[in-house]
Amino acid sequence: MRVLHFYKTYYPDSWGGIEQVIRQMCVGTSRLGVKNDVLTLTRNGGPAQMEIEGHTVHRVPLNFEIASNAMSFAAIRKLKHLARNADVIHYHFPWPFMDLAHFMARIDKPSVVTYHSDIVRQKALLRVYTPLKQRFLKSVDAIVATSPNYLASSPVLGRYKHKTRTITYGLDQSIYPKPPQAVLDKWRARCGERFFLFVGMLRYYKGLHILLDALAGTDYPVVIVGAGPLEQELKAHAERLGLTHVMFVGALEEEDKVALLELCYAMAFPSHLRSEAFGISLLEGAMYGKPMISSEIGTGTTYINVDRVTGLVVPPSDPQAFGAAMRTLWEQPELAAAMGRRAAERYQELFTAERMAGSYLALYRELADGGLRAAR
């Protein structure tokens, strides 16, 4: 079984949530006998082909971008070439250029698209793109929603329920580095014994301005891991609010990130828009047994974090409610610890990479055997 994944960014150029999911899919299914290839774009140059954790990454130059839509002339030729040896083509949505490349390369292999997120912000682009999007989603043989919450709330997926199934993201804790004691000691000395942790790109939908507003007048220590376009704006906002107990540590190596996941008291995840379709770092918090605070936005975040079970869920864009949830966890450590234990149990039950890989392998086999195409 040979599967070709196609997405606009991947390791080592980018370390975002979707890249982490593709990595976990490749590592997990390769253990079950799947040969995975990943076709991606690069703006950094370097080798055209790399071996990463048992799968092959093919990189072509990124030529230009329009509204974050990365495009590459070479990608169309490469997609057509690599598809010849693939049993299944696995697309990762959203990426409008990918839809165009699918048709221009004249792909006629069994195909599946993992629907990571609706397009939320680029309204003008969406109006132009909608006919192509609908044609693309109609053409593929299967669609995967990443949580039952997202399937139920996405108007786009509602049009294709007949060929959509749910396979949640999964993580393999064993491929995360184990930080040495010296690294743990370094971060403990820097951050203290108890602190809230946020991990993620500093983007508009992450809601970090809400978290900062929630902290006004409090002294809860918060560590913010990540970089992004809003970094300077958020630092200036924290300074205006006098938040001396908020620490921006930038993007970190995996070893340092894991150390902070192990040491933190609880996860603060204030994403307030549907662009946050799941929340990989939220799931990482559950994997490490941490209680969580998140907002109800109708996506996978609330499938990971069940209110009053694994943490607290508050209305979106509500700093007062978010601050109250932080106070509840901070002042009730026994409650926080119990929620953390239940978060780890829920991860083991629903969100392991082994479970995700097994579900995708079953789907790949259905696709390769032609059953889904015949039914469609």
C-alpha cells in the first residue's frame, strides 16, 4: 500500500498543527505496512527529497502566494509523477491551489481529503474559490472530518455527509523527546512551580488578546510558547496591561516544549474562531495529563476538552469567563489534578496515534479496493 500526501507545508520548513498530524499519520500507518510519501512546497531551498521517520518527503519550490494560498508550478508536474506509483492520494484541506493541482494533474487515483478546517477569514477569496472547492470535494472519493463536533457544525461538510466519516487526530507520545533533568530544572527555575501554558502560533484566531485581558488585575503566571505575526502586538498589549507575570518565550525546540508540557499546571487555550478546528497543542496537554481551559466554538476543541470533566469550557471572546475559569483551577488544585487525570484517560481512549493509524489504514484499503469509488 502506497499513499501520497499533499499539503502546502511540512517538516523541516514548518512545525504547525497540520504538519504534526500528517507526521503522526505517516509514522503510525508506516508501522502497519503503508509506504508514505509527502509532497510539499518549500521557500527555504535545500534537498528536493528527504527521509523523515520512515517516510519520504518530496519538496518543490514555492513560487508565490495570494492570500496565504501557496502556489508552485513544479508541484503540478510532481503530483502527476508521484501519483503514478500511489495507491491512494491523501489531500489535506484547506489549500485552494491543491484543488486546482488535482484537476490540472488529472489525478484519477482513489482519493481522500482530510478536512482540517473551514475557510473562515478570507471572505473575498472564498466567494471566488467556492465553485472550485465544491467541484474538488465532489470529485474525491471520501472526506474525513476530524471530530464529530466539526462534522455537525460545518455547513460545507453538511453537503457531503454521504461520503464523510470521522477520524479524530491522534498523537504518539513515544515519538516526543524525553527532556533531561537539566532542561526541566532550567524551565522550572525560569517559570516557577505553577504556571498556565499556551502553545501555538501567534495568529488572529488563537485569541491570545482574550487571555491577556483575562489576566488583567491577577498575578497568575502564564508562559506563552510560539511565534507568529501578532507577536509584537501581543507583547505591547501585555505591557499596556502591566502583565509582568506573562512570559513570551518564542518558538522552542521540541525538547523544551515537552519540558513545559510536563511542568505546567494547566493549559490555557483561548482560541475563539472556527479557524481553530481541533487544537493539537490542547491535545498534547491532555496527553500529558493537564487540565484545560478552552472556548466553545463548535469544533474539535470541545471534543478534546469536555466541560467539568477534563477541564473548563467558557464562551468565546469572554475575558471575564476565561479569567474566572483560571481562578477556579488555580484555587482548587485537587479539582485541577482530577481533571488532568481524566484528560489523560480520554487521550488514551480516543486520541492515540495507533487508533488514528488503524482507522486510516482501513479507509485506505476501502479506497484501494475500489469499493468507495463504486458506491459513489
